Amino acid sequence: MTTKLREIEVLHDGWWGPESRAVDRGSLQIAERAMFRLADGPAHVSIAPLADGSLMLEWSNGDTECTAELLPGGEMTLTIDNPAFDIYVERQVAATAARLVEFYVTTAGVHDA
């Protein structure tokens, strides 16, 4: 995950076309602070930049897909989606490393929290 964050860190405005934005530095810092806990957990976390400057983290636990989108400006959108049980929950909260780790721990099947 460290390598992926370093690749994303060097992206600049225009990396995915003229309207795309570099990933927000605050979002990168939050991901960096949380990454060791996320990397050690049971669910593999995929991380990707989005053209609007957001940073997307995704993982799954069985049929449940979880995403944390760290938005420019200090907010993040947390999503839990399980179509098998017709569950879709989305919440926008202030972005912090602690809150990101808490979301991961409660959705990825971590039992030693």
C-alpha cells in the first residue's frame, strides 16, 4: 500500500485529462497514518485516485463491499453495500485516520480491535 500511495502522491492536475485534479494532500496524509492498521487486517484494501482529487479505498468481507472515499476538503464518504441482503448504507463524516481505521475494523472482520 505504501508503494501505491507514493505513485498517487506524484500525480498532478491533468493526470487523467484536463479536468482531473491531483489527489488532495490531506487525504493522502490520512491514508498514510491509517495504512499500517489497514495493511495488517484480514481484508485486502485497494486504493485508487479519482479524477476529482478524491482517494478511494475499497475492501470486501464476504458479500459486503466497503468503500471509504476521502474527499478534498476534509470529509469522507463511507459506504457499505451488500446486495444479497438488500443493504446499502452511506454516510459522510469528517475525515480522520482514526475514523478510517474504525470503519475498517468494524467492516473487515477484525476481531482483535
